[in-house]
Amino acid sequence: MSLAPPYAVSPCEIEARLRLHSLPELGPRRFRALLAAFASASAALSAPASAWRTLGLPAVCAEARRSAEVRRRTAAALAWLEAERHHLLMWDDPGYPALLAELGDAPPVLFVAGDAALLELPQLAMVGSRRASRPGLDTAHGFARSLAGGGFVITSGLALGIDGAAHRGALAAAGKTVAVLGTGLQCLYPARHTQLAAEIVEQGGALVSELPLDCPPHASNFPRRNRIISGLSLGVLVVEASPSSGSLITARLAAEQGREVYAIPGSIHHPGARGCHQLIRDGATLVESIEHILEALRGWQTPSPAACAVSAMPAERHPLVELLHAAPHSSEALAAAVGWPLPEVLAALTELELEGRVACEGGRWVGRTG
């Protein structure tokens, strides 16, 4: 069984928790109430139905705990965990992501396909419209590529539109990305992103879900998914969204969780920009370049003397361009070569890329001529 070490729960207790997790109408708070009342999932399963009623739990929970369906789902989950790169994280596991654990309704169980250790690395969530414009998709892809190239894990929801562009941008930079699903991991949605999901795992990323493995898409599950996206992340960037977009739910949850909220503005005539404009009016940080994000996430205050000196140099003598004309470099290698903090290098690369003087190819930056 693939569990993130060190793990303090016995195999019998793991099976018992998976049985609890399969019960209908037993959400995170009720799950924790059971563990608090009975000290273990095994003891909770053995307790009389009257004890469950005392805790205010629905009768359907107690009635279903010994059902054939619950046993089937539990057996299927245990079998799934035997496969390579399949993991289970529980809320009291030392390897459970610390930021997510802060939530009062943190998922008691997380199924992870891929690299579970990514969930503890610095993450930035990127979300937006499923019906995004081409400029919006390009913006999401470019921001994700630059941020992933700088070491951030890009977290999103595997949806069509902005989510997919963010995942692909991270992969284009040979970076890491996490997709949080609103379905079970054996019921990928949307089907059009099945190949993208496979590429995320193959390239060292991760798929995450709190739902039973065979759970199909239900509208009510996607807001639950959104709290995990924001809960895992240091901040949430909304690229393009209408006022009714589910992305605004993610942004609201992020604000409630004490995370940073960023929004990219657009034309006042574009419906997809109105949600971002609403967020900005409500206090979100207006973002025009990755520098605006890095200032908050990296604790930037003022540019360093080195950066100020470079800004005064003639364009043809920019040290990053000179290095890249000599040989391709990663963002980290460039930072080491010029002796600047990585956020300054990333901001400079973004400006140079917009000017058409550099490009990111296969996770490495190259100089462009002409």
C-alpha cells in the first residue's frame, strides 16, 4: 500500500477509515466528530447505532457502514493503492499538506496519483473561465510557464479553458502541476482532459481528490473541490471569469482562508473580464505581470541595486540576453550566473519574453535574434 511515511495508522485502521469515507452524508466535520468521540475509525464502526445518533449523525450513515456497497468501495480503494504512484493521505498523517490542514473542513482522506510530496511545496492556484478567450488562454499558459519555471507548483482543477491552459503552461516549462478533481480519480472529468491528466502524472505532477475513486461528476462536488485548490495554495490567480463563474467561489474561499487573491484585468467590453474586475473592486491585487505576484509571495519590497543598474543598461547589453545567446539556461541557472534573487530573474525574463528577445523552450530559456 502506498502511504506517505512516516505513517502512524495501522492497516486495520486505514481500512476502517476508508469504510467511513465511503459512507453517504458523512462529510469532513462529521468524520472528525466520529474519530474524536471514539478515538479511532475501527471503534466508531463497532459502536452501536444509538451512539451515532447521539452525535447527531444521519441514520443513513450508521445503517450503511456494514453494507455490501461500502465494503466493495473499500476493497476497491485498497486495491487501487497497491499500484505504483498511488497514494493515500489522511488528515493526521505527518505528510498531509500543512496549509490544507489549517482548514476547519480539511478533507480527512486524500487520494493522490503521482508525486504526493508536491502537495507540501509552494503552490500557486490558477483558475478561470471554461469558455475563455484565446488571449485569456495564452495569458494563463504564459503565466503558468513562467511561474512553474521559477519553482512554483501550479495548482488548478483540470477543467476546460483556463485550468487546462495553466496545467499545460507548467508542463511546457518542465515544471510541476497539481490537478484537484471534482470527481474520483477513476472517473476523470472532463473526458477531453484524460490525456492531459496522464501527462501531468508522467511528468512528475499529481492528481488529487477527496472523493471516492469511482465518484462521477456532480455539480455539488466542484465547490468542495475549489476549497482544496485554494487551501493548498499560497495564493489564487484568476485569469478570466464572468461574474457567475465558479472561479469566483475559489477566490472567495481563498480570501476566507487567508490566502492572497490576484486578478488579471481585461477590456470593459469583454464579459469574461467582469468577474476579475469585481474581484479587484473587492480588494484583489491587480496583476499585469508575474512581478506583481512575486512581490507578495516572495516578500519583495524594492528592487535590488543590481536590478536597478541593469534597467539603465542599453537593451543589447542586458546580461540575461547575453547569457542566453551563449547557451540555454534554466531560471535557476540564470539566477546563479548573474547573482540575482530568482524573483528578479523571473520578472526580467517575463519582460524580455514580451519584447520577443527570449523564449522558454522545454523548460530552458533561450535567446532570440531578429
